Amino acid sequence: LEVFERLQHWPLVSGVKPLEKALRGSYRVRTGSWRVLFRLVHDKSGKVERIIVWKIDNRRDVYEA
């Protein structure tokens, strides 16, 4: 739950990295050996409206399909 509290302070979240290639447009944040993959949804003015978490998994498995 701590990672979700951290994401509430976007963009001032430490440890976030943008993903590349097929996952471009998404980000990851780590918490221990877990990774949380998410996307940002912006409103019409460009402000972040929502953060959609689409996968939570162990670091060794998170990027597998």
C-alpha cells in the first residue's frame, strides 16, 4: 500500500522509471522485489487525472507476457 501512497504525489515520486519498446508510455516503480507497472491518464489541460496500475508482480516475472 505504501507504493500507492507514493504515487499520489506524482510527479515527485522517487524510483519511477519510464518503460521502453513495447511498453513505451508506461512507467514502473519498485518496492522491494516487486514492480508496479502503471500509465498516466491526463485531462484536457494536460494535468494527470488518474494513474492506472496495470500489473504488480515480482521483478523476475513482471516483464513477461
